[in-house]
Amino acid sequence: MGCSKRPKGPNPVDEEIKKRRDAESAAEQARKDVKAAEKRIAELNNLNEKQQEKTKAAERATEKARAAEQARGREAREAMADAKRASDEACSRAEAAARTANEESRKLAAQAMEELRRTTAIQEQARRDAQAAQEQVKKLQEAADEEKRKATAAQEAANASKKAADAANAAKAEAERKLKEGIQPVVTPTPEEVSAAKRRVQYREDLFHIAIAGIAGGGKSSLINAFRGLRNKDIGAAATGVTETTLVMARYPHPNAEYPLVLYDFPGAGTLKIPDWQYFNDQGLYVFDSIIVLFDNRFTMTDIAILTNCRRFKIPTYIVRSKADQHIRNIMEDMGYDSDGDSSQVNRLYQAARQQFIQQTRQSVKDNLRDANIPEQRVYIVSHKMMLDVALNTTIFDVLARRQPKTIDEIELLSDLIREAQIRRGRRD
């Protein structure tokens, strides 16, 4: 029997450098935002000064119009007084002319009446001039009020921009502090983003959508093939390889209509140029009914980030460690495995290595969850070969009835997924 090489994990130094670069990029963007806000404040202050100058000019124009209106009013009153005096004089002359009862008197009376008409016309013109002056003053006052309103609005905008700049500075400082402390930001998708993500994965209410997520090379594609009862080389199987072969999300409905499952293969975290805390939102994992967090060698910050976000969105999760047969074989070799040994010795060595691998895996996941303040949950330990054998049985009842000696958690994982899917479909029906 051939021996597989131990999978290598990602370089911690590269991950740390990547986190620092992400933090520096976020800080640089925040500094740019602050500079833009400060520039906007300067522009609004300049606009405010101009608006204030306009307001003062309008007030001066209003005062000038008011003085002109007062002057015209005085002139009108004086004209009316003069007219009244002239009217009185005309009446006197008319009365005198009437008393003489001669032609000259009638002429004088006619002249007096003409003078009276002219006086009346002057009074009417004076009244119209006064009304026009009042309307002009009103318009100038309204213009001054509008300029004052614009100045007030400009000042309010400047205050709002300053407040926004202060908030941006505070947000920048808080983000830098959290990044230094290793606290990742919380990002909540908008309703539009949720709808777009559902369209992208072709979400249907009558199906149970399961995302397989984790770091690159963890065996996601092989596990999906095993769930669907397909070997890696079968037609329609998800592509597998030593390097990461999944570069975009792929959708794989379960071939058995009895199981309303749709499995999704996602690019492995680490193959995309995004931080681990952005992987969940960037891939739209928040729309799935359940998420399998698959890991091979060790639990990573990406796995912790996915589990943390699933708790925020109340999405059921299944922690799965893959390639159990390879890891058990590696432990057997460390224990001195000899392919030429007798079968009973090999079996004892296999059982000891198997038990050690199971205990180490469960304890490691338990410790990682505790350190991340995540409640303890079960870890399913599986291998691709055993999962394929389990999935190829006719029904789930056959699987439960015929437990194979080398299975670990394959039967429980498959039955739990199918049970959850059927319960979900029953609720929706």
C-alpha cells in the first residue's frame, strides 16, 4: 500500500504579512477619506463666507430701498399737501368767480377744476409710486431672507461635514485599534446584497443549500463528489487536484431526488486576495441553509471567522475534518508500521492510530473553539473513500444498518445532513 505525503499548512509569516498589508491599506483609505472631508469643509466654509457677503449686500440694498421709499413717501405727502392747498385755493377762486357771475369767473372756475383734476392725478401717481416702492422693498427683503437661508444652509452643511470628518477620524482610530488588537470588523450585507447572492446561487425554497467552505486543498471537491455518490474521475464530478482547482463557486444538486440537497463548492480561502474575515461576506455564505467548515491539517482563523459569522446569521454549521485515512496512515508510520507485518499486528496498530487521531482532532477543535469564545460543537471525522462507500448504499436505512468497520463519522454526517434537509423542507411545506 502506498503512503501519501503529509499535507502542508499555509505559512504563518505570510498570513501575518498579509494581515499587516490589509491593515495598512485600510488605514491609508481612512486617511484619504479624512483629507477629502477636510477639503470639503474648506470648500463649504469658503462658500459660507461668500453667502454671508451676499447676505450683507442684500441687507444694504434693502436698507437703501427702504430709505428711498421713505423719501418718496415724504415727497408724496408734500405733494398731497401742496395739492390740498392748491385745491383749497382753487375752490376759493371758484367761489369768488361764481359770485361775480361773469365770463371771467366761469373761466377761472374751469381753470380751478382743471387744476383740481391735475392735483388728483398727482395724488394717484404718488399713491402708485408709494405702492411700487413698498413692493420693491418686500422683494429685496425676500431676497435678503433667501440669501440668509442659503448662508444658514451652507453653515449647517459645513458643520455636518466637520461632524462627518470627526466621525471618520474616530472610525479610523477605532479601526486601527481593533486591527492592532486582532479584532476584525463586522460587516452586515444589505437586503440588495442578500437578494443578489440568492440569485447567484439559484436559491430555491424547496431545496436545502449546503456550502462547503474552508482553506485551499482541504478536499472540498472530493467530499462533494462522495456526498453525490461519484468518484473523482466520474462524469459530472467536481474537479479535484493537488492544487486548488475551484476558482469560482460551483453548484452541484444531489442526483437522488429523495434528498433535496444542493451542494456548493467554493474557492478555498487563501486562493483569493481577500482577508479571512472578508471571505464569508465576499462569497455570499450568509444565504445558505447550512455550512460545512472543512479542514485538513489544522483549524485556521478562516474557519473561526466562518463559524463566528454563521452564529451571527444563525446558520447551522458542521465542522468536518477530512482525509482521515491519510492522517491515520501517517500516525501508523510514526508508530513503526511495517507493510510486511502480520494482519493482527497491523490491525492493532491501525486501531491505536485511529483512536489517537480521533482524540487529538476532537481535543484540538475543542481548544480552538474555546479560545475563540465559540460554544463547543461536534467535529465529524471522515475520509473521502469511506464517505463514498456510505453514499453509494441504496438508502440511508441501509447505511445505518450496515456500519462498516473503518467508518468514523461518515454515516452520522450524511444522516444528520439529510435529516436537517428533510426537517427544513417539512417546515416550508
